[in-house]
Amino acid sequence: MPESSEQKARSRARIVEAASRLFRGRGYRDTSVDDLMADAGLTRGGFYAHFESKAALLGAALEAAFAESRRNLFEGRLAALRGDAWRRAASERYLSREHQRRPEEGCAVPALGAEVARAEPEVRDAFEAEVRAILDAMSERLDGDRARAMRLLSTWVGATLLSRAVHSPRLADAIRRAAREAC
Amino acid sequence: MPESSEQKARSRARIVEAASRLFRGRGYRDTSVDDLMADAGLTRGGFYAHFESKAALLGAALEAAFAESRRNLFEGRLAALRGDAWRRAASERYLSREHQRRPEEGCAVPALGAEVARAEPEVRDAFEAEVRAILDAMSERLDGDRARAMRLLSTWVGATLLSRAVHSPRLADAIRRAAREAC
DNA sequence: TGTACATCAGTGAACGCGCGTTCACTGATGTAC
DNA sequence: TGTACATCAGTGAACGCGCGTTCACTGATGTAC
């Protein structure tokens, strides 16, 4: 493989990373191709050598975002935990003030769920595959209780969305704290 | 008050209703002033006799949407219920397939939360006031347990967002069903 | 009762702007001989 | 080792389009006398 091709692959990866961050932070619709390319250190025209359209990038950006979330929830200090110990530690991390305040580095569901729900089937398929992967990993940590995993993820997502949309930091804290007691 | 003014008030109400429906159904950003006004049976130019800007309409649209939600959760068949009986009946309604499939008539939080989180302070204040009102009413039904109300609303919101974004109706059903067991 | 004028909600053409996308081009690198 | 040509990632001007907003106008209704 010639070096030029490796360079192109690196550019592509930078575009996907930029999209993953900017879409989560500002929304898909409110992020322009210009914004993305500038963030990746490129100019707008080059975008279409990598992706067919802006919409085609959304799936790849979602995959990158979910991969980050899986690392946060199942690796590092949380890797060895199981059952309720994992649930407590993971809840603390997902429902941290840090996660509330930095959507651009956080879970794609509260940040992009509503836009994904209105997207074409291919995007929703990509999103679904990632949600299934998260639910698989969660229920594996929760003694195979898949319904519990769904309930836990739902509570995390809703609390994060609410805490971000509300204006008062006190109310946001209270919502996240209450959600941390989800069983 | 002359009749012309009453007519203007009726037009304004129609614009707010249209916005409340269309914003929830298609998103704030993906609904144009033209769309809104056409839906209200008017033409675009007239909009600015009623609202200073498109952004100024979002707060009013949110209030209308939350009023609808409060009617759905606390009036009619649910008016007399308290404690766990209310929780079960309200969960069944919020987590119905109907609510999943009709965001334009549903709760504003899963539909517009992410866009509100990025909106100006005035919009977030309006949103917060409505969330507080819902939480007040919920905890009143739940023996004053405000943390439980926050947890329950979070689970409802997250499950609805997930079920709408995912492609498979089977997975969507499973998520809503699991969330119905939230305590 | 009729006429002239004022009011005002709504119309629709027009504005400037930013968007997604296209395309002729550049310039660095790789290949042939 | 040097020269000519091919390749190809990225550039940036340009495109058509839809958006939020403005504004001169219309036409129905209300008021004065």
C-alpha cells in the first residue's frame, strides 16, 4: 500500500473524529461540512473524496462515539467490576457532572438520539447495532439481566438529557444524583 | 377589545400549536418558519407580527407541549390514582407504542431536550419551569418522593428516546417494556 | 344612512446569508525508462 | 542519475437552494361626521 493511501486513511480518521465530537457537541444539523473539515485541519472540497454525503458520515461518527463510551464504561478501573459494584461505578461515571457538561465527549444517545430517530434507515441501523453492543456488555456485567440493562441505560440517558437542558446547576445535580440510585 | 384583536390572538394560538407539534415531530432546526405558518393556515410574512424571531417561539411551543403532557399524565383516567397505582398507569401511557410513534403529540423532553440544551438561557428557563412543574405533580402522586419522580421521569425519557432511534420495532418494544418496571 | 378616512392582520416578493455539493485545478509524490 | 509523465489527496471558487427576516402593499373592518 503506497504512503499516499495511508495519509488518506489518516485524514479520513480525523474527519470521523471531528464529526463524532462536533455532532455530539452542537448537533448534526448545526454542524456544517466546513466546520468539520476545518476541525480536521482540511478544507471543505476534500470532504467528498472521503464520504458520499454529510449524511453518510453520521453512521461512522456514531460508531466512533459508542466505541468511546464502551471504553469509558467497561475498561480501565471498571474492567474488573461485576454486578452491583459495576453498576454503582458505571452510574457514577455516566452520571458525573463532567459527562453532563461535555456532551462532545459523551454518550451519543442523549446528544444525537432525537436526530437519529429522524434519520434514514441506514443511520438507525448503525445506531441500533451500537446500542445492542452496549446492552450486551451491560447485561453481561449484570448477571445476564437484559431488562435491567435496558432500564439502567434508559435512566442514564434521560437523566443526562434533562440535566443538560435544564438551566439551574442545582436541579441538574439533583436529577443526576437521583438517577444514580436506579436499580 | 375589538374583534380584530381576538382574531390576532387566535392566529397566534394556531402558530404556537403548529410550532409545538412540528418542533416535536421534526425538530426545531428542521422546521422552517414557512412550514409553521403554512401549518397554521397563514403565510410566512405574518409571523413577525406575532413573534420577534423563530427562537422566541420555542419557549411558547414548549409550554404548550408540557401542558399537553400534564393533561395526559394527571387528568382523565389517571386523575384519581395515587402511589404505585398511578405510577403503573402513567408508565403504561408514557411508555406506550403510541407515544413512541407520535413524537409530535408527545413529551417535549425526548423530542427537544438536546436542542434546548444548546438554546439561549431564556429557552432553558422556560423548559426548566415546565420540568419543575411536572416533577412537582409527579412527586405529589408519589408520596412526596421527589428523587423517585426524577428517576422515573429520567427512565421514561431515556427509554422513549432509545425506542425511537433504534430501527427494530422488537427492540423498541423490549426497551419500553423493561422501562415500565422502573420503581 | 352614506361617505371618507384610519386601522391593522395578513400577503408575498425580495434581501442577504450559509449550506451541501461540484469541479477545474495544484502540487507533491511515485513510476518508467 | 536524470527527465517526462502519471497519480491522487487536497484546494478553493462557484453552483443552486432554502432559510430567517424585512417591507411595501392589500383588503377587510371599524370610526367619524
